[in-house]
Amino acid sequence: MFPPFLPAAARLWLQILLVVWALLLFGGWALGRPNAARTRRMPLWTRLGSSLVLALAAWTWAGLTATAPLAGASLPLALGMTCGLAADVVMAGEGKARKLGGILLFAANHILYITALLRFAAAAGLDAGLPRALGLGLWWALGLILIYFILLRGQKWTILHAAALPYGLLLATTAGLALSLGIQVAAFAPLALGAGLFVLSDLILAAAVLFGNLRLPFVHDIVWLTYGPAQMLIVYALGSMAGWLPA
């Protein structure tokens, strides 16, 4: 996670951000009070604060690699995490317009993540055809199955469905590219896990909140306890990438 050539001060700063992120996310869940509907106990400020910390970490990595080969990946990844933070802020409110805005921002998040993964894979020589075809094929197939059962089967078509359909394929593409890196290099297994957790988080969100009628106690906390670690594993995968493309 932290390459050996990383300056001590930068390493310490990134470690501090990681600890603060964990305290905000998991501490907010452990110490928060349940709302009346028992859909969440995590306060808004700890949720958004945890995403803000990850955005700071992503921009720290981007700054550390501004003149290195990794800049081609770290900059879009930092921009992607920033889009994720913006989406979290937008979706913190109520209403279909906010949900649609959040989906569009997360779509930008994944387009930037895909850009980062493609650039890194090309620079690191990890763009072999078979692992990529396997990773993308598995996640695209799974994504289409999930989209059918959550979005299409028995559902009345709305503008949210129209936005979520291509978004689901973008999400599957991010997960597939991350898996292809994990297949080739064990150090990128956490990255693949993070992208998979992102899929799981959005699956729960779609099934229980956006499109379905799945009833789960504290469902919003479940979403955040999968989404937060997903984003953390993706952002801090830049450390493993930096080990392959040293400054």
C-alpha cells in the first residue's frame, strides 16, 4: 500500500488520513443513534467526512506523482474520487432529481476510474488480452444479470432506470478492469476487492432504496459500510501502482 520510496512525511500523512477515515466511518456507525425509521445510525457529517478524507488522500497521491509516470492514472483517480464525494453530497438529500444527479456524478466517477485503470495497465504492461477479457467478461455478464433482476423485471420504466442501466455497465467495467489487474498481480487483489465492494454497495442501494422493495434494517449504513471501504481500497491502490511505476 505504501511504496518504499515514499517520503516519510508523506507516508505518515497518508496513514493519518487512513486512520481518520476509519474513525469517521466505523466510529460514526458504532456511536451514532438510530433514526426513527431505523434505516441508519451513522450521522451525515461522519459519512461525508469519510469521503472528504478519501478525496484528500487521492489528491495527496496525485500530488506525490505529479511528475511521475503514475500521474496518468493518479490524476483521473483523484478526479474520480472527487466526483464520488460530490455524488455523496448530492444524494444526501431527498428527491428523484438528487438521485439522478448522484447517478450521473457516480457515472463520471467510474469513467475517470476506468481511464485511470486503462492508463496504468498500459504503462505497467499489465494489459494482456486474456486476463482483461476474463475480468470484463465475468463482470459484464454478472452486471447484465443483476440489471435485469433489479431494474427490468417487474419494474415500471422511469428516467432513473434509463440512467442506471448504462451506469451499471460502467460499474461492471471498473470492476472487470480491476479484476484483470488482480488476476495478473496479487498486489492488486485489494483493488479488485474494492471494485467488487462498490458493485455490492450499489446493488444493495438499488435493491433497497432506488428501485426495489428490499427491506433491511439500517440499510443505509450497510451501503456505506461497503461503499466506504470500496473507495478506500481503490484510492489506496495507488500505493501498489506507485510500486510498479516508481517516481
